[in-house]
Amino acid sequence: MAIRSTEARHPQSEGLHARPADEVLALLLDAQVAALAAVRPALAALERVADAGAESLRRGGRLGYGGAGSSGLMALADCLELAGTFGLSPDRTPMMFAGGAAALLHMTGAVEDDPALALADLEASRLGAGDVLLVLSASGTTPYALTLAEAAQARGVTVAGFANVAGSALLARADLPVLLETGAEVVSGSTRMGAGTAQKAALNMVSVLIGLRLGHVHDGYMVNVIADNAKLLDRAARIVAAVARVSRAEADAALSQTEGAVKPAILVAQGLSPAEARVALDRSGGHLAELLER
């Protein structure tokens, strides 16, 4: 069996244990930068994934994430941020992580080889026809990930597969393949490093583009955030003041009328009632730009 590129020996890893700390750290940093550079050739593929995900959510569907081990952790990190960043309800963004919550406290390798776990997790996700599932596997051969992809497609789900090895099974299976060819790791096989960095950056980019497509980002502000703690309430007020071009006091007053919802508060600050703001946003598909231009 040919050695996968993620398992290959890095050309600069020989003697790593004996090098001075500053040399090791510099090498590790260079490897991380190189991993990020590997994302650039995938920009067109990432745009296709974001468009599919945004369309699913726009129609009331779901955007799921799935993976095992380090790749699953990268998927989980992005998935968990969607509610706080873009106001997406967690029931619309299900997460399938091999081993579930227990694996987050003590990760074991066996769970990634169990297809039955993948099938059970997919069933619990309630993903169906028209939904989108992002599946991550550095090697592109993880049984949990491959089972998720195949079973989801059988349900009519569009599968976006993220892998770090060209020609891997996940990329061949996926409807929307994303190759992040990061190559050998400085610590051979430790895909939490370069491969994980590239995956995390790619997911950050996809989710932000989805947020833009849905109108949840305006002028770089998170305008669909719901303020539910002191930090977010302060951020929400600053967003309303900046976008609506009103004072902080006016922003606070508008947010009090919309129960902390930023988008309608921006319109309330410009003179609409909360009910009128909701109707206007429904008509614009949640996008503020055309409403502010009026």
C-alpha cells in the first residue's frame, strides 16, 4: 500500500529531537504557513460549497458537519460557532463526531473505524434531501467519514468532502470535493498540525461566505447575532450604532425593542417599528443593504 502524503516523512524532520527549541519552533511555524498556502488552490471549490450550504439554509434546510479525530474537531469548532456568529439555530447545523461527547474528553482511535456509529449519528442528525453535509478526513479514507458520506448521499444529501490527500476515496465520493494538499507533517502523521490548520481555515472561509450569502454579515459586522450576554450586548449596540449611524443610546433603545436582535434593531434605529422591520427583512431575504439604501 502506498504511503499517504499525510503519513509521509517530512524532509526536515530528521534529527528534530536534537535541534534547539528556536529552530524547532521556526520549522513548525513555517509548516503552518505552508499549510495555509495549500488552501488557495481550493478557493473555487470552497465557493461552491458555500453556495450549496447557503442555498440549503435559505430554503429552510440544514447544514451538517461530520468527521473523526482531529478532522472532526476542526468541523466541530466551526459548527459550534455558527449560532453565536451568524444566529443560526443549532438544530439547523447538526454535528456528527465519531464517539460523540465522550470522545471530546478522551479521544480514542477505534470509533473512527466504526461504520455503525456513523449511521446512528446520521440518523440522529435528521439530514435529508436538499440538505448539505460537510465531511472532513485528512487522509480521505476514514471509515466513519466515508460511511457518513455514502449514507448521506443515499438520503439525497449533498456531500462536500474535505481531504488532504489527492485521489482519496472521500474526494472521489463527494459531490463537492475540496482538496487541501498539505503533504507531510513535521511530526509524521500528526494531522492536527498542517492538515488541521488548512481544514480550519477552509471552514472559516466557507462559513463566513455562507453568512454573507444569507445577509448575516454586513460591512464586516455580524448583524444576525442575538445578544444574550454582556459582551454580545455591547458588541450588538456598537454594530447597531455603526450601521444605522446613530448614537449608542439610540442603539441601546432599538435593541431593547427587538430583544437583542441586531438586524431589526438597525432598522428600528432608523425609524421603523419592530413589526415593520421584521416585514422588511422578510421581503429582502434578510439582507440589510437594499433596505439601508432606501
